[in-house]
Amino acid sequence: MSALSLEFQATEVKPLNESYMIVNRETLEILESSITNNTFAELYKFFCSSKMGAKKENFTIFFHSLMDQIIKEVKFDMVTASTFEVQINNFLTIEVKIYPTNNKYILFFKDNTKHAQVNGIIEENDQKLSILSEISEKILEFNEPKQILDSLFESLSSLLDVDFYTNYILDCSSKQIRLLNYHGVPPEKMKSIEILQLGEEGCGTVAETKQKLILEHVQTSTDPKAQVIKSMGLKAYICYPLLAHGKLLGTLSFGSSKRSTFSADEILLISEICERIAITLERVLLISNLKETNKELIKTNQQLLFEKERADKANNAKSNFLLLMSHELRTPLNSIMGYNQLLLTSQDKNLTATQQNQLEKMLNAGKQLKRMFDDMLDFVRYDNVSLTFDLKKVDINSLIDECIRDATYFSKCKRITIEFFKQKELSIFTDSKRLKQVFNNLLINAIKYNNSDGSIRIFTKVLEEAVMIEFQDTGIGIEENELSEIFKTFYRSSSNNPSIEGSGIGLSLSKQIINELGGSLTVSSKIGVGSAFTIKLPLN
């Protein structure tokens, strides 16, 4: 817009309508003259070129404001320029500069409305950012939802003239919102709305639609959603959904009993505040849930530690008992077996065939019992510390032949034939004592769980990088669902004949030994046909 300059002489000062002081007669004449006056017309034309239009009443306001400022700024002895702005009704801003020259003053007018509006917007934004920054700092100070919202409410109560807030949190399991925090209403009035269904009342509607709700002039409103708010004495009410990444957390509402409306800028400010609160609340609730979960985990861990200590004590007591019993029973058992062998090898040769047979039965029963004690001792040792191994070159075929000889008596009792299909020159580095223990367990089991007049076949074979030993029997077989269970300690198949004795340790210990030797022990079986236990050990 082009600028306009006028000039006048500072010759006299007179009152105008007992309100204004006019600096010279020419100015008085401008006020008293019509719009046809050239000077007045130029100023009026400049005024009309603004966005206000040619309303004379607005021009009069402008001119009176101009005179007020001139009287304040102009001094008869002024030697420097003076600049000021004249605003009319907050939507027109005219910059006025007064330049003294000789006995005259030149007035320079410039329309600064757009510039002033931009500055106003910047100031408003700065103020809003300052408010948001202050609120953000406050809400970050706390880790509890109530502390955060109380701090927020304290900041907003004076800024927006609100005296009420409620905060509901969504309960996903029941599809309800539950009152978490509130301020400005007696507790007895909140009892009836502590829990709201989605779509119920104002907050429930906001939670269901995820859209804000603004209720103004509440005391005269007939909106059903405004009735509870009205009963609380509120005049204006606004409720926002708290959304974090599109997910509903709850609602946050503010109300005032002093004002009936919210301005557009205030609504926008509340919207931005609610967005920030939602993000903060998500973090706080997550931390709170993690703390609760952590408390539960600590409690559970303490209980587990207590139970573990009890189990360890019981296990140690069991292990100590087994060790004690095994040692204590082995001593008399060795004595019995020793005397038995002395009788069988006596030079007198005065035993009858029946006595000889009975002594052999006793000796073999003692050997079987001794193997059970050995397994039990090894199991207890393995349960506490790893077994020790003495590795050396072992002839696998010779070791199996020894086991077959030891089991001859038991196989004859059930008329079971044992066939050994061996591969020649089969030697590997391993622990002969431990491996013989495994072979004995598998062979005795093959006899125990076999049918009378059945058979056992043993195979040895060299594979590419391993040696395979397999024990096949024609026994009762194992159910498919039990194949993965039989190697567990103390496991006894439900289909077993109760008369078949066993500790439930042999197979478990055998698998542990083979695993320690770097091999594998597997089983295949079919009910009524028999079972096959396969050992694979590394050649090197």
C-alpha cells in the first residue's frame, strides 16, 4: 500500500470536546470539516484503501486515536522523529511517523495491518509453544498418572479458567472405561460414573467414537449427554480421546463452571495437550505394567527359589539315603556272594545236584542285585557330579561275549536263546567298565521283558564314522507314546507286568553314559513283536 504524508503547523493547542488536545488550528479544521476537504479527503482515501472499507464511524475511531497519539508524541521543542501505531478494533494497524521540520510537522502514514497480524500470530504461537513446553516439562517430571494429570490441571486451570477434569482408562477385557483420576467434583458424585460402558454418557461416547465432544452452554442444553455434566454445575465441557499410535488408551475431559464456551484457539490447544498426554500416559502405563509384572516375577521367583531349596533338600536326602543304603547293602551282599562262591568251588564235591542248582541261583541273584546297586550308586553320582571315564582301546565283541556269559543263567530260566552276529576286529577307544554296564542293562532288560522260549539277537557293525551295537528281542514291546519316556529316571511303563522287577534307573543311566561317551542310544518297538535298542559310538 502506498504511504501518505500530511503536514501541519504547531501554532496552538485547544481542547476538543473536553477529551482531545489539538496541536494546531489546521487539525481542528480537519476534524470539523467535511470529507470534501482536500487534506481530510486524502487521509480518508488512504484509510479506505485498507481492508476496513469506507465506514465513516471506523475512520472517526481511527482519527480520534491518531489525535490521542499525536498529543502524546508531539512536543513544541521536538527535534527527532517519533513513530507509533494506531489500532482500530484489533483489525487495522496504521503506522504513523512524525518528522519535525522548521515549525511544521510531517505525518507519514503506512498500513501495517498484515505485518501486525503476522506478528500477532507469531506471538500467539510463541505463547502456545511456551505453554506446551511448560506442560511437557511438568508431565515428564512424574511417573504416576495422577501426578501428571494434577500437574497439567494446575497449569490449565488458570490459563483456560477450568475447574474440573476427569481421566478414564480403557479396560480392554471388559470393553469399559474406568475412572482413574479426577478433580473438582466431590467423590460421592463420581461414584455413579466410576465405570462406563462404551457409548455411555459423554466420556463413553468419546471412547466409542474416538472423536472429541464439546458441550457449551451446558446449563441450558437439552442434550442427553449433557445432563450429568449439568448436575455438576458445569457450563462448558470438552472431552478428548487419548490415542497413542491409533490405539485408544482412555479419555481426558475438562470443564468450567465459570464460562459457557471455549474459543477455537483454546480447543486447538487442548487437542495438542491431549495428544502429548496420550503419549506420556502410554509410557507411564507401560512402565507401571512392567513394574507390576516385575513384582509378580519377583514374588514367583522367590516362591520358586523356596520350592527349589525344598526340592534340593529332599533330593540331597534321597541321594544320601541311596548312597548309604547301597554301601551298607553291598557289604553283606559281597559276603553272601563270597561264601556262595566258596561253596560252589569247594574241593569236597559233596554237593547234590539240587544244592548246586540252588547255590547257582543264589549267586546269580546276588550278581543281579549287585548290578542294581552299582546302577544306583552311579545314578546318584551322576546326579551330583559328572561320571569319570577311563578311556582305552576296548574289543567290543569280547565285551559283549562277557555279558552274554554273565546272563546265561537268566536266559536259561526263560528258555531264551541269545544269538550274537559280530563283525570281526571291532575295537574302539572307550570306557570298558561303563560300556559293559550299558550292555548288561540292555541284555538283562531284553531277557526280563521277553517271552518264554523267545530269542535275543545282538549285532555289531562298523559304519562310516561309528560303530553300531543293536540288541533285538521278541518281547512284549513298548507303546509308541512311551518310547520318549522310557529313558526318564524311575519311569515304569503302565503296560509292564507288575511281577517284572526293576528300579527304573538302568535305561536312564545307560543313555547318560552313552551320551557322555559321545554316542547315541535309541529305541524302536512294536507291541507283541519286540524291541530294538541301538547304540552308536564314534570310531575315533
